[in-house]
Amino acid sequence: MTDGALGNGVEMLERAIDYTLGCLVEIGERSLSWPTPCAGWDLRALLLHVDDSLDALGTAIRTGGISVSPVPAPFRHDPVRAEDLVASLRGRARTVLGAWTAAGDGDRPLAIGGLPLMACSTAGIGAIEVAVHGWDIYCALGLRRPIPPTLAAEMLEIAHITVDAGGRYPLFAEPVPVRPPSCPSDRLTAYLGRDPRT
């Protein structure tokens, strides 16, 4: 991984959040039951998961770490309304960026699931989580909106190091082949088990 991709974790997280927040204006009550590229997850479940992921990122930088649990079962029957989900995601995103910005430029170790991981790496991995699920949300809404090329290329570098064959399942499906020429967004989403033609 280049020093640039590693050292710009917080800036990468900010760009990932900006990309993902761009789709929220398209979310309505009817769309919450629509399927997503995440097998078995409807849009409501995915939005709740992204909200939870943002909360975990904020907690990690504020407290110095988080415990990690297996991927939660989809929250299919949660009665949260679309406008409440959107408001929560926007608020959570502001809180997360504020917490990471307040932490300053100094990199420090965090305890993620009991294992040490530097803060800039945690932010970069969090950026992947946020942006790729943002891509999932755009797809669920029927919008073709690739992850911005520079951001996707930086995240692909990190993904190749952090998502290997041994640690892929249940977080990610097997990589999907892509045909050249493919953009960085297609290569990233395919590497993380999504069909970029979705």
C-alpha cells in the first residue's frame, strides 16, 4: 500500500461519506423494501447497517477501540421510517467526521476486536465500508453512480491487503470477474464480491 493511501485515511473517510450521503435524497418510504446487492438485505437493513458502522467508527476513535462481532442478521422488521433513517445517517456522518477530525493528525493504535490497528488504517478500512455500501445503496435505488475513480483506486489498494481469502467470508463474497477496460469503482466492488454490472 502506498504511504498516501495509508496516511490519508481520515480524508478518504470524508470522501467516502460525501459519496454515500449523495444518495440519501433519493430514499423514500417505498424504497426501503427494495433489494440491494447484499444478498438477503433490503434497503432498510442496509441503511441500518451503515448507520451502525458509522457509530462503530466514531466509538473507535473516541474511546480507543471497539469490539467486533460477526455480521449482524438483517434488521428486516425494524419499523424505522425513511426520513428518520436518512436523518440519523446524516447526523451520524457529521459526528463521525467531527470525532476523527478532533483526534488530530497523529496516528495512534486502536484496539479493533482486541487487535491493534493504527487509526489511519482504521479510517481507511471504514472508508471502504462506507463507500462500498454507498454503492450498494445507489444500485438498490436504480442509480448508476460509480465510486469516484481516485477514491476507489486508493481503497482498492487497502482492500487487497485487508481482505484476503482467509478473512473474506462472511463479510464479503468471492471476487467477481470484470472485463477490461474497467474503472476503479468496478474493480473495487468486484473484488469485494459485487457484480459491477448491477
